[in-house]
Amino acid sequence: MRTETRRERYSNKQKLSVRFPVEVACINFRHEPNIGYVVRAAACFGASKVNLIGSAPEPKYLREISGTTSDFIDISTFSTPHEFLEYARKNDIHIVSAEITQEAKNIYDYTFPKNKKVCIVVGNEQTGITADILKHSEVVDIPMPGVGYCLNTSQACNIMLFEYSKQMSVS
């Protein structure tokens, strides 16, 4: 039987955890639990920050839906995609968008840049990633050999973060 609280387990693991120069950006999610799933994945895969573009849940609710991992990761909010793009430009952040487009690179063939800050962008559940962000990013597609053609946005984020952490841990 466990005697430690979840927060105590996270605090203990934080001492040994790795933090990568990768951030995540979520664009105006319609379903707040998806934000919680992204925050949790970001904390689990060693992301340094989560950027919320557009709507954001109240901190107390975000803490609840992220399984308290929001206490262990920086979270910033941006009113518009343009505001986020300015932040990325000023901080020399390489943007990688997870989106289904004809120009997208297959994740199997994509190499995340090393020695550079990266931000993985995932879009709104219905409308995807805005054109202005796509225009300023590399676009990566996650192939789906099954009957479905697209993942839930938080699931796409999980896969992108896993692939990023795998590539960065190899070298």
C-alpha cells in the first residue's frame, strides 16, 4: 500500500527528472480535459513549458484535470496565435506543428532539431492549427494505418512528445 501522496511522488521524481528544451502549444481547445492531458504528457516527457493560446481553464481546475502535474510545469497563456508567434520569434523557438496536410513530413522520417528550442503545436479539436502558425512552422504528420484518419489532439501531442524525447535521449 502506498503511503506517499501523488504530489510527494512527483516531488521525489523531480529530483531525477530530465527537462528538455521543448515546449507545447495548444490552440484554443474546446474541451478543457484535453488541456489537462497535454499538461500531464508535457510533465511526463520532460517538456519545459505549456503555452495555451486562446482559452485556458482556471488554475484550480487545470490542477485537477492534469492530475496535479500542472504544479510541476510552467504554463503561459497567449490571447492570439499572433501573440504566440511573436513570443516564439523573440525567443528563437523552432515551431513544429502536428497537422494533416499534403506538405507534412512523416513523423517516421522527421528529425527534431538538436541544440535548439522547439515548440510542438497541436490544434483545436475541430479546426486544427491556424494558417499563420502553419506558415511559420515545420508540419509533421502521424501516419494512421487503421480506419481512423485523425487522432484526438492530446493524443497527437503525446506521440509528438514521445518521439521528441526518444530522439533527444539517444544522443
